[in-house]
Amino acid sequence: MHEGHRQRLYEKLKNGDNLFEHEILEMLLFNAYPRKNTNPIAHELLNRFPSISEVLSASYEELISVPGVGEQVALYLMCVGQCVEKGNNARFFANFSNRGDIYDFVKLRMRGLAYEKLELYFVDKNGKLSRICRFTSGESDKVVVRPEEVIKLVSVSRPYGMVIAHNHTGGSAKPSGMDDNFTKQCQIICSMNNVRLYDHVIYASDTDMYSYFDTGRLDDIEREYSIRNLIRNGK
């Protein structure tokens, strides 16, 4: 019975259905009570505290005073509360309000690496960074990202815009033919999903960086490899 109820709640969550507050708390408590009906305890907590937020900010003494809540569950809820608090108080929220912000962030992410790494930065319409998708093979001179991997990430995250960034460990930021091809592939993927490709930045050092946008190559690629032009030209 409990397994069927849990599965129904999971399906509601997965489908993006509206959940009652007690249902959310029930699911949170699944990990604390692997084989127990968590519905009564969720209701007990919400009878004592007016919201989930208050549950997660309650003290140890307050939590264990609730019927059905023992030491381990109280500590679990306190730990979740600490995670929420740390997330809300995070000091660093990357926001790409201008080109300099992008380049500074790429420097921060790529500086000092002995192996090649590629990252996709997803941003919202205000330029706020929402996701970082990282790829590496662990090799010093190459990283390979398949188009289908990018397609899956874009379709799931649905960003407003995207920045590509990767590093060269060979001493020069000059793009290779593979870099050009990957940029074109990403432009097609972005065009198909109504996502704006802002730039592809290659990092060799703080004083040697290449930008497809700054050189004008991104505009050329965007014109040639938009899905509309490809269909028109029969490519």
C-alpha cells in the first residue's frame, strides 16, 4: 500500500503536478522512513509548524517534541534546512551582463588546468547563469562532445541562451577545425530549440583568449547554420 502511494506522489512530482505541502513533506521524509507511512508524521509536523519552511528551520528540541519524530529524523530535517539556507545565502551568482563577465568567468573556470575541458553555460533571458554542463576526457589535448549530448541537455534545461567555453593546453587559443565544426553543430541545435548562442570562447591563458563573437565568426556561422537557412538551401 505504501509503495503504491509513494509511486503516485513520485509521478505527480515528475509530471509537474501541483502538490500539497504535506505531500512534499511526505516525499522528503521517504528517505528518513524507508518502510513507513510518512503521511501522519508530515501532518503532525505541519500541525506544529505553519509551513515546510518553519519545519526546516526548527531547532532539534522543537522537532523531537513532535509525535513520531525521533533523533535521526530531526537531524535529517535540520540538515535539509541547512542545505536550503546555504543555497539561499550563496555568495556567488554568475550574471553575464556584458562580454567582460563571460570572459572573467571563463578565466575562473579554465585557469591552471592541465587537461582539456569543455563547458556549456546556460543562461536565462536576464543573463543569469542557470546551469553548467561540463565535459572532459581526462586527456591533455582533446575533449569530444557528441551533438546528441548537447541536444539532450538543451531540451531538458530549455535555456534562453548558451555560451560554449573550452581550453587549449597547447599554448594557443586559435580555434581548430574541430572547434569550428562543434560551433556550427551547436548553432544548429540552438536554432532548432529557439536558444541563442552567445559565444564560443577558447582559453589558452588569461592573456590569450579567442572569442567567436568578437572576431565576427559567430555572426557568419549564425547566418549560415540557422535551421531556416539550412532548410532553404537544402543542406
